[in-house]
Amino acid sequence: MEMNIQNIKIELIQWLTTLDDKNLIQKILDLRKSQTKDWWNEISDAEKSSIEKGISDAENGKLNSHSEAHKVYEKWL
């Protein structure tokens, strides 16, 4: 008999709450970390460049107020 994914998750959660083995818990955390994708590695070079430019502009004080941005884009809002 095949269990559905929700039942398997609940069973795993219940099992995890009873664990006292620090080494096993660390292995589970390491597995979780290895399965987590970093969004930065998933975006394009153009997106990375745009983000880096925005950060640089902000660090150099090249910012516009909300009201200034609203004036520029009000026809689309």
C-alpha cells in the first residue's frame, strides 16, 4: 500500500521530534542545506548586473524619492 506524500511528511515530522542523536540531526540539516538552491545562482547575468548596479547606485546616494518615481511612472499606475 502506497502512502501519500502528506502522510509521509507527518510521519517524518513525528520521527524528527523524537530524535536525540545530534550527529543524525546534523546530517539531516546538511542534506537540507545541500538541497536548497540559492536564487542568485538561478538568475541571469543581466539580472545580476542590474541588481549590482542598483546596489552601487544606492551606496553612492543615487536614489529617487517615492514621489519622484511616482511622477515618472504615474501614467502607468
